[in-house]
Amino acid sequence: MTPPLPAPTATAAPRRRGLLFWSLCTLAVFYAIYPASNWLAARQARRHDFITPWDALIPLVPEFIWVYFSFFLFILLPIWLVDADGIDALGRRQVLATVLCGLVFALFPANLAFERVLPEAEPYRSIFGLMFAVDAPHNLLPSLHIVYTVATGLALCTAQWRRGRRWLCAVLVLWGLAICASTMLVHQHHVLDVVTAVALVAVLQWVVRSSPSS
């Protein structure tokens, strides 16, 4: 029987410090790049359509906004489930991914294929209205939402698989897949945004290695 997860103690301090450090680094890089590239894209006459025929088949499911926002809880899980070395590697991957995505956003600003329609029912109408107001739909490919989710999910599953917690890996994989699906079901991203994000994470897993102990 797998023992229950321990509550954070003093032994978790290196993990908390590491996650805090890399979170601040990622946020600093994100806010230095993401808003600026969106601002520039909104003022460019020529933008790109990274759209496939499958995108037209994706319905808007407002209820998936809760799964979409569960991302913010998901990326905190390494505090409890990944050791300090794993968090260090994850942080380096996320910072590098943010820089690379920022370059793509600046060079290839995109158009959103979906019409931004406010749902009729509350609280979804208010939530989507706020989301539309704060995020212009141009920084699309690769999706940073997917990059952070997949990179975090791989770090979590790698750590738990090595500890024999296969059931927890399955739960994390299903949660991560639901978050990835939610980015399309709330019409924030397209199929290619997801595919290119996953491909980028695969490259970063090879480029930025963690120590064998993580």
C-alpha cells in the first residue's frame, strides 16, 4: 500500500525555495515578453492563421473554464511531489520556453480562429468577459498554457513513477490532458497551438536535463 503524501515540513523547504525562485524568474520573463508581444501584434497589419480543419469542429464548452483555471493549482504541485533537483530543471525549462515562445509570438503574431462570444449564463459570461478584456488573442502558437502544463506534468509523473506511485501518475496525466483539452474547449487555442507546445516541451526535456536523483 502506498503511504499517504506527507504534509510539507522543514524537509520541503528546498523545494519551496526552488519553486519560488523559478516561479519569480518565469513570471519576470513572462511579463517582460508576453504583454509586449501581444501589444505589438495587435498593431500589425499582417498576422498569421495557424488554423486546421479540426478547429472548426471544436465546440465552446464554457464549463471547461474551471478546468482551464485549475492549471494554477496544477503548477503548484511540485512543492509536494518533486524534489529540489527536479524543480530546478523544470524552472530552467519554463524560463527557456517562455523566451522561445516570446520570439515566435513576436515574429509570427497570430489570429484566433474562434469568434469571441460571451456565454449567456452566469458566472461564465462575466468570467469570459474579463478574460477577453485582459488577454488579446495573438500569442497563440505555441501555447504557453500547454507548455507549462506539460512540462510540469512530466516533472510530476517522472518523480512519482520512480517512487512507485503509478496510480498518482495516472491521475496527473488525466488532469493534465483535461487542462490541455480545456484550452481548445474554451476557444483560447487551436490544435496547432497545442501540438507545437507539446513538441517544444519534448525538445526542452532533451536539452535541459535534471539529475538522475530527481
